[in-house]
Amino acid sequence: MEKVRGDQLYEGKAKIVYATANPEHYLVYYKDDATAFNGVKKGIISGKGELNNRISAHFFELLERRGIQTHFVELVSPREMLVRKVTILPIEVVVRNIAAGSLAKRLGLAEGTTLKQPVLEYYYKDDDLGDPLINEYHIRALDLATDADLAILAEQALKINAILSEYLATRRLKLVDFKLEFGRTTQGEVILADEISPDTCRFWDSDTQEKLDKDRFRRDLGGVEEAYQEIWRRLTGGAE
Amino acid sequence: MEKVRGDQLYEGKAKIVYATANPEHYLVYYKDDATAFNGVKKGIISGKGELNNRISAHFFELLERRGIQTHFVELVSPREMLVRKVTILPIEVVVRNIAAGSLAKRLGLAEGTTLKQPVLEYYYKDDDLGDPLINEYHIRALDLATDADLAILAEQALKINAILSEYLATRRLKLVDFKLEFGRTTQGEVILADEISPDTCRFWDSDTQEKLDKDRFRRDLGGVEEAYQEIWRRLTGGAE
């Protein structure tokens, strides 16, 4: 019963969240809709919803096995997963290993420059403001999170980066950068939420540096659907 | 002899730095030139160089008395001060007490909103990049400063904020925000450098909230020269 969609609670750019009969669980539906540049560019990536649902579940299960608490409960259908009910913190946590996108622009680094150490960034989740880069002082001034929350975000994000980077290397993929969102459970714990997919990560082929993520959509590179499929194939094809 | 200008070492937007006969000292000349918006807006604020030289000296002397090491040695002429030779760190340190300017825009706060606690920000000094906001991870990735340097910058900036805010309140002035630059001496110490003036601080009248700083130039509010003069008058007129 609890795996049946209840009221729609929230519709985002790529997902819809529904209540379920279990007050501790939500159902997340993954759409094919794609947006970029804060919603300015819109499109459809055929089959994306299904792939991102599966890919996210795959990463959440991997992380759970490695001791990271996530909101993931189980896959329900090709496009739906059951998750723990959380209140999303209004902070996007970004980890970067290689300069690309906004970091390359911000710091004047050539795209592809390997960073001396992982870079952690916080962005204020606010479409009207364009999700601005913020620091810990801004977060305190706006009361977006406590210092204890921030310590968890930083520690978990860097740990997740280490786990995913190592895992993806065995799939001949470089984890260039990725965005995480965290949520607070009804018990007050802060755990990993949202999704982990080619929508929220930059994946490059380890050998060819080919982009296998949403940058193919953002930059009109073609082969968008194929890139998402290729990620799924690498994850499930086993290590080389 | 050492107070005589030697070779010109650097010309910035508002100051020129000269060598002196003493290898440990530079001579700083304060210009009337004013720029805003990363050099897009240019103008002259008549008498600014003289006022900013005196105002900066006044603040540096106050801070030295309160235990803050600065590059200031002595006033040499109406527009010139002798300073210790330092290598400026490529980081602008900004402290904010009240939302204004880019912070108000970035966070969507009404200008004038008092922040719950002082906000500290780092900007990468790079005109071509537009002096972007950066965080500690960017600073490490770019090797702009060591973690030990950063600890000094944060501690000194917040201490300077407390000293100046308290002092200015006795002059019926609010210290809204300000930008500091630090430099490394030939002995390796990191000390306060650059200037502290209406070019680098936002000062508001405590009672009327009237702007008494470079925002009058940036925003074409008129009464620019008078504002700089008023700051000097308040600093030297004694406490009320």
C-alpha cells in the first residue's frame, strides 16, 4: 500500500515527490525533463527518468554499504523510488576534483585541470537568486543550517567523493564534480537525499575524457541519451 | 632620505607604490582617481587622495594601539605614507555587519538588514575574473595562502571589525562592511596592509543612515567629496 502514490507534495525540474500511506516515506518519480542554466534551457532527454532512477538507486546502495546514510529505501518501478521522508536543507553541496563548468570560469582554470585537492562548495538553493555560491558565514547569517549540520555536510560530502571516485575509476570513469543535497529526517538526522546521476554529476571517460553527463545537453554536444545509457552500462557491466 | 620617492613599483586604481632608499619600506601615494564596478566606472573625487591617506593613517594608528600589526609606518606628506614592505596576498578579505551591495544582491536581503553575526568573505584579487567570491577550498586549490595564513586573516579581520565598529559608533557612524588586504613581510609575518577609507568601507550615519562612502560615487548620489570630508571630520572631531 505504501508504494502507491499519494498526494503530490512537490514538483521540481526533474522529479516529482509524492506522499505515501507511510508517513515516514515519500515516493520520488523521475521525469525525462531536463533544464540547464537555472531553467533557461529546457528539453527532454528520452529515457532519462528511468536511467536516473536506476543510477541513483545504484549509487545510494553502494554508499549505504560503505556506511553513508541515505534517504533511499527501495526501487518501486522503473521511474519511482521509495525514500525516507526528509526536509531538504536549502544548500547544494558541490564537490569538485577537476576544474569544469562554473569553477573553471570562476577561477580562470582550463577545463580539465586536476585540482590539488577536492574543492567543496556550498550554493544557496534559491532559483530567484540563481543558486549563488555562499560560505559558512552566509549560511549562519541566513540560518540555513547549524554548525553541526555543516560539519556533517562537509565530512559526508568528502567521504562520498572518495567512495564514488574510487568506484567509478574501476568503471573507467572520472568523477569530475557532483552536487549533493541533504535532508533532515523526522528524527533530526541529516542524511544524503536527492539523486546521484548524470544530471547532478560530471562523468568523463577515463581514457578519452568524453563527457558522459548533462553537459552533453547543456552544450548541445549530441548523444545525450546515449551518454546516460553508457553510464548505466558501465555501472552494471562490472569492473574491467 | 628614505622618505623620498624611488622607483615606481606599482600603480593601482587609487594608489601608487614607490620604492624608498630603505629596502624595508615603501612609499604609498594616494590618488584622487576613483573607479567602480571593476574599473567600468571611472572618475575623480577631488581631494580624496589626501583624505584617504589621513583617514587610513588614523585607522592604522588606532589598530596598532589595539594590538593589530599593520604596514603603516608614518605619514610623509598630505598624500603619502611610509609603509613596511610587504607582498600583498591575492585575497580581499571582506567583513560585513549589515547587508549592502553585492551581499544584499547575492542573498536577496534588503539593503540595511543587520546580519545576525559578522559575515566574512574572501575574494580572489583578479581583475580579469572580476574578483570572484571564493572559499577556503579554492584558496588551497589555487595555492593563494596557507591554512595558517587563512587562520590569521579570519582572526585579524574579525578583531579589526570589532575594534573599528566600536570606535566608529562613538563617532555616530555604522561600519556596514569593509575590505581588507594583508601582506607578507620580508620576515614572513602576515600583517594588515592596503588602506582603510571610504573607498574600502561602507560608513552610514548612525542616525540618518546616510551613506558616507564610495557608494555616493558608485550610485551617483552626489555630495561625494563632502562625504569623505565628513568622515575625516567625525574621526578628528572627537567622541560626542
